[in-house]
Amino acid sequence: MKHEATKHDTSMRKPRLFTPGPTPVPEHVMLQMAQPIIHHRHPEFIAIMERINQNLQTLFCTVQPVLSLTSSGTGAAEAAMTSLFSPGDKGINVNNGKFAERWGEMMKTFGMESVEIAVEWGKAVSEDQLASTLKQHPDAKCVWLVHSETSTGTYTDIKRMAQVIRANSNALVCIDGITSVGAHECRMDEWGLDVLITGSQKGLMIPPGLAFVALSQRAWDKAATAKLPKFYFDLKKAKAAWEEHSTPWTPAVTLFVGLAPALQMIIDEGVENVWKRHETLSKGLRAGVQALNLSLFSESPSHAVTAINQPAMGKQFLTMLKKDYGITVTSGQDSIKDVIFRVSHLGYYDEGDMLTVLGAIEHALKRVEHSFKPGSGVAAAQRIFIENSGQS
Amino acid sequence: MKHEATKHDTSMRKPRLFTPGPTPVPEHVMLQMAQPIIHHRHPEFIAIMERINQNLQTLFCTVQPVLSLTSSGTGAAEAAMTSLFSPGDKGINVNNGKFAERWGEMMKTFGMESVEIAVEWGKAVSEDQLASTLKQHPDAKCVWLVHSETSTGTYTDIKRMAQVIRANSNALVCIDGITSVGAHECRMDEWGLDVLITGSQKGLMIPPGLAFVALSQRAWDKAATAKLPKFYFDLKKAKAAWEEHSTPWTPAVTLFVGLAPALQMIIDEGVENVWKRHETLSKGLRAGVQALNLSLFSESPSHAVTAINQPAMGKQFLTMLKKDYGITVTSGQDSIKDVIFRVSHLGYYDEGDMLTVLGAIEHALKRVEHSFKPGSGVAAAQRIFIENSGQS
């Protein structure tokens, strides 16, 4: 008979979250948020907000205010849309996934005219598709694009697409950066993005509950005449409060208290180094799963989350990962629910995490009788990591 | 020369928050929220939501779903308003404070017609005022009332006002219970309230970031034809998700993880006992400050927060409370900013907290040369506590 301690040790698998939001929160950030709560109109909190506001501008690569909202990322999109447009305004929506689809629905909900560019899930829009749609709709007031589509793990080259939009139209370039900010290179001012939004539970490494939005000067000019109704999400009110390092409504205080040190980690690592780390981790993971004879779902893979086609016996495979190896990944959504699974490398992850998830995937693949060479997944990832070492 | 330890001891004043939101969060709730984050679509979180949903119904005294939103209380008001009404709908707003005023502004923002009953700050609306306005506006679709007005510490008898509204009109009874739910007796179904909202950082004893809203069946029937645009705050979507113990958008996971044990404390104490405790604490505090020759601002004091007219040298007095005695209270807002200060007894407070804040107030009053008998404040409060002991 085993000792209790031994029994415990042999079954120990640390629980690890590999979902594309919530993403893991650093332990010291969690403990910081567990400090006694402070009041949001008092100097201690205002000092925290001042530091956050400055660091968010560095992260967004903008001189514009990055406004913080207590909501999910969907709230930030609503804030931008209702603060910028009027009923009847025409908008182009590039729909290549579940989140991309949402912004088109939102436009219709608010009485805008939504022109959809339907792109197969797992693909990015092409320059030609976008340019020809812009030419057909010269009166479009905005184009909504998802930088990293979380539902399919698909990256869109928004730097290039912003150039295409600017060359063909006066439409505002509205970017869902919810899983790209802090993962992919994203330079708001230099690339001419007019709207950039993100969420807290993604690259920013804190729990869900906050969302962030910045507008270009061109967008602020347009906000002056926007007629869609808004109250909670009125960005003009948010901007006025931002000047005082405050918020129009009671903010989610503890999440900001956690955001301050989490954001500081990004600044201390260096924003460009953070992008590079995400690139290396995602390349390593992709090399690993491909070496295991698994295939990628997306033709244009994101650095934030990797979508992998499920092996045979996918359901059992995912259950094993969670129950026997402590690994929480997530399946697909809607029509691709049972087609893919998604592994996140967005936020607080390092190379060891990628080796760990690949190690568990190898174990589970073995048990569903998937054909592969044991050790080939972790080895392929590790080769990428060695190749890229010292580059950042 | 003193030892370092002694030096530290003599200056030690525990920091204590007496603001009407955020209110103090129990230590075990903060530590619960510091546990590794979980995913909101996985069984562990759904089980937490199921328990929360059930306990919120007990707290609201309703059989209707109590829907949880990631926002401040203002977001919950917007959700109710946009989910229930249409452009041009007329609403009556009883304006007796800063928060009451907000709901009138919100109606106008969304293109409704707002009829205001202006009530002096610190007073509650009278039955006659309300009844005569209802008779003048038989087409009013709603009446907005604040149960406990936080800006002035004023209680309105919404049980009686709901009867007045029902007797004179078909208007929906919309109640801002942001600082009353969990403090004042509030029986949604029995009293015929159609909308009841609250926030997380109040009686619910957790940090800000969540808001809650319940609608009567009569209100849900009206929601079917409401035409105001909404997306993030669409309560029909929230209700559909509620049936699955879920939310339409990514929720503030850690706040729900904290809400579960905090709400359980309320259920375990007993909702009626919680109301009674707030009544006793507020009566004790009021007796205490009056014994110190300070006067109350409100004619109809709330059990959630007490508004007290500032003594002479009010600014120095408040600074001393914070710097020298560790007590964070809050001043007034807008026109009464320098007229009052407010002491909260909303949420996680007991008799010892009231004695503590009164003790500190006595110290600071002495230093601003206010005339009172030392010890009379704490003694007056304590007499109330003894009188009420064993009643709950």
C-alpha cells in the first residue's frame, strides 16, 4: 500500500489553462488584486490609472488616449460604433469568423447598413476582395477587420489592409485587436488605424471585465457628429474623465489594480519583445503539432491562438487532456465546434508552457491510437525555440 | 529612543473603508478571487453561476431571473431602459439626487421623453407629488425611483410608492436598488416592482464590475416590443444565456468567483437578518453622530449610507480622518460636495466598525475644536446596539 503522500504525488498534474481568454494571470497579479479594496475617486487609485493610461499608449503605439471600459471586448466595439456613426451609415464588415460576424450584427442592430465580405473561416480577406468592395461602396463610413480571429486562429495583415482602405476610401479603419494587442505587431498611429479595441483577459494577462479602445484624431473628429444613442459607452464622456485619470462610471477597481503590474511586465519586457515571444511560441507550437501528424485549421495562423484539426476520437482526446493531464484547451465554436481544438499562447506563456501542452497532447494522442513518433512534437517545438534564442 | 517595533506600533491605524461603494470585501472572498483563473464556458464556472443565480433570486425576493452584467450599475439601468422602451416613450423620473438625476438624463439620451419630479436633495418624493404627476401624464410608460439615494443618504418608501403608481397608472415601476438591495427590505414580487437593479460593490460585498437586473413578467411582456437599440445590454440575450447559467459575452470571471461566497454569507445570515443588521448599524451611527452635536443632511435617512453635515473646518476634519485615523469616508457630490460627508454601513460591516468610525470622528472633532462630550458618540451608538441585541 502506498503512503498518502506518494499517492498524491503520483496523480499530481498541475491544472493549466490554454484558452484564448481568459488567459493565465501571473500569481503576483492575482495577489495584488486580493489587497484590501480602495476607492476609485481617491488619490491612490488615480495614481494607478495615470500609470496605466501612459503604458496603454505605449502598448497601442499611439499618442491618443486609450480609454478603459468596464465591460467585455464586445462593449468596446459597441462604444466605438455608437460613438462614431449615425443611423443609416454604411459599414463594410469582413466576416471570417464568429467574432468578425458579431460586428456586422452589431451594425445592423444599431440601424447601420452592413455590407459583408464573406470569407471562408480559417482564411484572411484578400487585398483584391477588399479593394473591389470599397470601389463598389464609395459611401462606406467604416471597415471592420479582426486582426486575430479567435474562433479560427486566423491572422489578417491589417497593416496592408489599412493601406488598401486608405488608398480606396475615406472609410474609418476599425480594428478588433481583442486577441492581437500584446501578441501581434500592431502600430496604431503608424499604420493609420482609426479604431483599435482590446480586452483585459487576453494579451494583458488579467481576468476578464475590462476593455480598451483608442480612436485616431480622424475618428474623434467624426465622433462630434455621430448620432447613434449611447450612455454607458459614450466615449466622449470617457475621454473627458480620462483627462483626469478617471472614468465616468464606477470602474472595476480590482481589475485595474491588477492591470497596473501586468501591464508593467509588458513594458519591462518591451512591447516588441512581447510580439517576438508570441511569434516564437506560436511557431514552436505549430511545428510541434504538425510533427505529430496533426494539421492546422487556418491558412493564415495567428500568433495568439492555434486552431488544430481534431484527431479521430476528438472528444475523448479533449476529455483526456483535461481530466488526466490538467490541460484546459477549448474546442471550436458553432459549425466547427467538433472540427478543431484551440491552444492559446496569448499572454502569460513561455516556452516551457508550449513543451508542457505538447507533452500532454502526445500522451493523449497515444491513447486515441493516433499515429506519431513519441517525442517528435516537443522536439520540433524545441528546435524552433533554440533557433530563435537570443534574437529578442 | 524608541525601538523600531514600538515606533511602528504607536503609529498603527488599520486602514478602513467607509465609502458607499466600493465597500469592504471580506478577506476570504478576496483570496477566493486570487485562485487560478477558470474558463467561463467550462462546468466549474457554470456550477458557480447556477448557485449565484438561485441565491440572487432569494436576495431580490423574486421568482424572475436576476441577470448579471459585466458593467457598473449604470449599465444595468441602461440595459433595463433600452430593453423595455421605444423612442418617444414618456417616463417619469423622481429626481432627488445625483443618481436619480442620471436616469432622467439617460431617458433623454435614448430619445425618450423624461418628465421630472424635482425633489429637494435630502428629501423623498411625497405620495401626493407622485400621484398628481401620474394623473397629469396618464401616458407615462415608466416611473424611475431610487430606493436609497447614495449622494444624499436618502431613503424612499418604494413599497408605498409602487402602490401609488399601480393605483394611478400602468407605468412600469423601475427601481434603482443600487445601494438598497442587501441593506433595506426590498421585496420585488410582493411589492410589484417591475425593474430592480443593483451593483456588486455595495450590499453584495464584492469589488465593482458587476451589475444585476431583474424584470417582472409585465416588464418581460413589454420587452417583446421595445424598439430602443441595444446589443451588449440586450436583456433578452442575457435571459437566454441565464437559462444555461451563462452570459452572452465573456463575464468578469473572478468577480463571479468572489460573488459566490459573498452571496452565500448573505443567504446564511438570512436576508431579513441582513436588513435588520443594516437598520441597527445605521440607527446606531446616526445616534452617535447626533450625540456629537453633528446634524444629519437627509430628512429620510437610508440604512445604507449616512450623510452628515460637515463640522466647521470640514476639509481638515476629513483629511485627519484619513491620514491620522485610517478612516476613508467620502465627501458630498456636486453642489453639496463641501456640505456633507458620508459614512457607509452598507455590506460587510458590524457594530465594531460603527464604534471604530465614531471613535475616529470624536478624535478628529476634538482637533477641529468642535464642541462635544468625549465618549458620547460611541456611547449613544452602543446603547442602540444593546437595545437591539438578540432581536435578529
